[in-house]
Amino acid sequence: MGSLSGMYMIITGWAAYIGKDAGTESMSQYAAAARSENVEGLPRLYLDCPQLDILVHENLAYVQRFMASNVPTEFHLFTGLPYGFIGLAPTSTAARRYSAWPL
């Protein structure tokens, strides 16, 4: 799948899920948990992040919010790796390790 068709599918999927509430205050916290002030009661969180991702600090803060609210949380930090490492080196040890984890 090309990047444009993939992006189109992502946008189409989110638009179908969120509908008219996109970008409004009435959007469900289940659709946009990062916007929610209180994450208590939300489903468990699974998040993985490469250490060299530009949003690594935001991801760490997000994980800490869930942990502080006692939401079951699983977090994986890929030390020393950039965003897109799976596509850049799909046969690397790190990419194989990532692919082996059950979600």
C-alpha cells in the first residue's frame, strides 16, 4: 500500500469513527484519550515508542498519566532507535522483537 492510499484509509477510518464530533469538545474520550483530563476507567493502554521519536517525551507523559490512574499499562521503549525503525530495518533484531509481542 502506498503512503497516500494508506493515509487516505487512516483518515477515512477516523472520520467514520468520530463523525461530526471531530475536533470538538464532545468527542468521546475513548476516541481521543490524550485530550481527556481524566483517564480513569479507560481501557488498558499498550504503547511502544522508539527512543529517538520526536514525541518520546509526550509519550512518556501519556504513559505516566495512565499509570497514575491505575489503568493497566504496557509500555515498550526501543532504546537508541528512530521513528520508523521497523520500515527502515525490517529484519533487524529490534523489528523482529517488536513483531513478536502479542497485542
